[in-house]
Amino acid sequence: DMGAEPEMAGVSPSDIRNPVVLPHLYASKLLTDHWSVGVAIMSPYAFDRRFDATWAGAQSNHLQIKSQSVNPAVAYRVSDALSVGAGLNYQTLKLHSESTGSLYQGEDAALGWNGGAMYELAPYMRLGLAYRSAVRHSLPNDLALDTPESLTFSVWQRYSDQWEAAGEISRYRISGLRGQPASVQQAAFAYQDAWRFAWGAAYQHNDRWKSRFGVAVERNAADGANLAARLAEDHAVWLALGLQYRISQMGAVDLGLAIRWPSRAVVESAGSQGEYSLAGQVASVQYSHAY
């Protein structure tokens, strides 16, 4: 819906994102009363977007990012109330960008780190603080791309045998892209900072079933005087629902669905402005097992 003056030419796309799959695997083991180890194998970032070449807001015909991380970690229980942990993040990243008459492809592997602490105020309330460093990827043609650096504070509390709730505040610092080749548009990576506020609750129906619901609000800040299609600078709201079924005392299956509430997004290019509607959905399935 291009509604600003002067009007932009082109076709407004109905769907610019292709579905992507993000597999995750986590494992942990208690070594002693104080020491634990674990590993996470995950795809933290995936992006696949196609624009109609005739649309004035297009950044590139096809922009794709794939990543894979292996994150071993160790944790130490300092006291009955305090636990701390840290880990390394070995990450691979592939970037593919197609524009009219140009093609860019690059991949890299780099290392980052993460750490955190958890404090138990009481058996029914815990506080958490987690930090994840940026991972700097060096790609061909002197291109550097940093993944987001984040700091998260969280609270968990149990109200009764049936009800529990959790909330978090996260701050993301995004350095973005530097050394831009002509085939990769800077506007796609123009974000600098972001805040995220989330709250959710869970209700234990019986020994088998548990339901969850939550809401998250994201505040993004974009940078750049000539931006093509980008996310909205106003608040993005996510609504989530989840359901858990415990197969046995050791195993459980979780299903989840998150929906981004449609919001206004903007296009700015060569003195022209326009806007369109942005929405999204995330579906997840998880199986957990204790030995």
C-alpha cells in the first residue's frame, strides 16, 4: 500500500519472505553437585527474502542469510542461591545477495562467547542475567558483518502449584555491515539498537498437560538517510501460545505458535516515501528427555 507523496512506481509485493527452518539441539549433564556441562547446536539466524524486481522498495531481488552455531558451555553452582556459567560460540555464516546484474556470495566461521548468572531469591522466584557477544564475520571483498550483541535480564516466579510466570528485558546492539560491496545494499543491515520486552505465563492442568501464553514487544531503531524496505520503527508486537504434553516422567513434547501483529513499515528512497504492512508467524515443535 504505497500511500506517500511523491508516489513510488512498482508492484507492492504480497509476501517477500520465504519460510525458513531453524533446527536446534541442546544437551546438558550434571558432573558433580557444583559443576555442569552442556552444548547447544543451533541455527540462530536465518533470513530468506525475495522482492519483485519491479517494486520500488526492493533492496535486492534475493537476500539470504544462513548460520550454524556450536556452543559448548560450563556452569558452576557457587551456593544454594547463586549459579554462574560461560561458553564459547563457534559460528558459521553464509550470505547470498542477488540484484539486477550483480551477485554476491560469501561465507565465514568466527568465534564469540556468552556468560550468565542465576540467583534464587526463594524456591518460588529466580533472577537471571545473560550476555552474548557479537560474532564478527569477515567475508570476501573486505566485507564485515557482526551478529547482534545482547544483554538480557529475566525473572521467573511460581505463584501456585498450577501457575508460573516469567518476564525479560533485552537490549540488542547491532553494528551491522561494513565495507559494503555494490551488490549488497547497506539498507538491509541498517539497524543499530533494539529493545525487547516479554512476559509469559504457564498453567499446569494436570500431570500430563501444561499450556502457555505470552506477549513480546520489540522496539527497533534504523539508521541511514536512504533506506529501502525495512521493518517498522514503531513497536512490533508478538503474541504466542504453547502446549506441552508429558509422555512420561522423563519425556515431554512442546508445540508453539507465535504471531507478529501486523504493523506499518516504511520505504524511503531518492526522496520518495511509501508504506506497507508487515506481519509474520513462527511455529515450533520440541521434544525434551531427561536421563
